[in-house]
Amino acid sequence: MDLKSKHDEFTISTDKTLLDEKMIADFLARESYWAQSRTSDQALRAINNSLSTNIAEYSKRKYRNILWSRNLRSTIPKNVVRTG
């Protein structure tokens, strides 16, 4: 189940269909110091096998990625309290 929350023109979501995977893979290969040796296939596999959170701006009838985070943990620890 994907989570989605809208705030003005921004959407915070776990929906991977909103991710610009090519932009993320290119950023990791060119800009990050820790993932420069990864191939695009490795980056895409990491995205698809992780819980991803994305902040996107909706403009001109499409989403533009603002921030992406990859969470390695697939379950919520027992000491974390859910709100909402």
C-alpha cells in the first residue's frame, strides 16, 4: 500500500511510480560520493527493493522530484509510535 499526502503543490509519497528513476540514478552516479561506482541497473534495483519516500512538485500536469530517500528497513521498529 502506497502512502500519499498532499500539501499545496507538493506531494509526499511512497508511490514509486512518481519517481524519476533515471534522474535519481544519474544523480547517484554523478553527484554522490558514495554511489559513483554503481551502475544504473544497481541503482534501479536498490530503488525497487527499498521503501522509498519521495517529495514531488506537481506542475504542468506532471510530477517533478524534489527529494528522494531510500529506507533500508522494511518494518517499523516496535518503539516507533504511529500518528494519524
